[in-house]
Amino acid sequence: MRIFDPHIHMTSRTTDDYEAMHAAGVRAVVEPAFWLGQPRTSPESFYDYFDALLGWEPYRAAQFGIQHYCTIALNPKEANDPRCTPVLDELDRYLAKDRVVAVGEIGYDSMTPEEDEALARQLQLAVEHGLPALVHTPHRDKTAGTRRTLDVVRESGIAPELVVLDHLNELTVGMVLDSGCWAGFSVYPKTKMSEDRMIEILKEFGTARVLVNSAADWGRSDPLKTRRTADAMLAAGFDDDRVDTVMWRNPVAFYGQSGRLELDPCPDEPGRDEDATFQGNSIRRGGA
């Protein structure tokens, strides 16, 4: 089984996670830029973070046989902080990078005027750069927030097939698929979406334009939820082809619209180069 996790925050995960993911069949990931739990206090902290998403983290993933791409944006939570909004003026130079396959995460957290402005502005950047957009739907008042997001997407002029609305549930999936956008689901241990609920959604709505991710981060989350969902699909009677559609071909199709997704043949073993370094640093610790 091959798995592409289209939304996972590997900066906050360990090398043990990378090893477990590879053993479970994960061969590619997309890491969206997001907030770090503790608020940033200056734009410069974003730039160091973006640079790590483009350099250190792809190197670290490659040591475990996993191909790493990212999305870049000012996240909706920090769009409310005037110390952070100057980042919007610097996004162009990052969105031109080869490993950036979308603008994201953008969207709503509390549905403030500041978030309205940041969302509209970054959707315009996606149009200008010819990139897809990864849109975060709010965890509070999700139905109203999803409707509002779809309105802004329509007003932006971006093609709906270039947009995925993420963190959806049973109440929001229908309106998103009807809009022509992609539908994203984050499977979590305690919140958001469970494997069983995901199976029922796939039974009702099918596998077209559906992305399933773990959204694993620094909180309670599980980077193997994509594999657990794939196993649940098989147990529920989905055949191997439909599992491959959801777990591999759909993420490839969505992010492939960027023109930058170049996936190498996936090896059976990580094939780690113990001597490989990134700017003089490596994942090794201790003596040889």
C-alpha cells in the first residue's frame, strides 16, 4: 500500500514518526505552514520557519524514504496579530520555490475582518502564482465558516478545482463538493474526524475530490491515521483501487496542479545515506 499524507506538520514530529510512517506505507507528505502553539512575535520568525520547510525538513524526510513538499502562507490564527501581518508582503518570494505546491494554510479561525483580508489576499496570490490553495475551515461554527469561505473563494476568481477546504465533517462536505472544490478530512484520535465516520462519508459521497489526512502536529494526534483509515476502508469493503485513489492518486492529482510535484519511484527501503548532511547538519547523534 502506498500513502500520501496531504496535510501533516512534520516539523513537530520525531524521527521515530518518520520510521513508523514509512513502515506503514507513507511515501510522500505535504506540510502546510501553520502556527506553533506559542504566538510568533515578529515576521522574521516566519522566514526561518519557511526556510526550514523548504530545506531541513525535506532532507530529514528523505533519510526515511519519504518525499516532502510544503505549502506556504500566513495562517488564519496569526493573521489577527499585527506583528505578523507584514509576512504577507514577503510571500511572493517563497511561493516561487520549487517545493511549494500550494498556498496554505489559509482560511478562518475566528472569522474576523483581519482574517477576511488575509484570506482574500492570499487567494489572489494563489491565482497570480498558478498554485492550488489549502484552506483551513474554523473549528468553531464550522458550517457558517465553511459557507463564508466558499463565498470568498467564489469572489476571488480562483478555479474551484484548485481549492481544497480542509477539516470538514458530515455537515459541510456536501456544500464543498457541490461547489467544485476538493474536500479534505483530518482524522484525529479524539476530535475532528474518526475512521468510522470517514468510511460513512466515503460510502455516501464517493472517493472523487476527497483528501484524507492526519494533520498530525504538536498536539494529541497520530501520524498513522492515514494508514488506519486505509485499513478501515478495506475492512468496510472498499477495494484496493479505491483505497489507492483516496490515499495516493487524489493527493497527487490535487497538488500536481502546481506543476511542481515530482515524485520519485518509491523504494521499498528508506535507503538512508548515513553520511548525508544539510548545511553541515545531520540526523545522526553520537559516535559512529
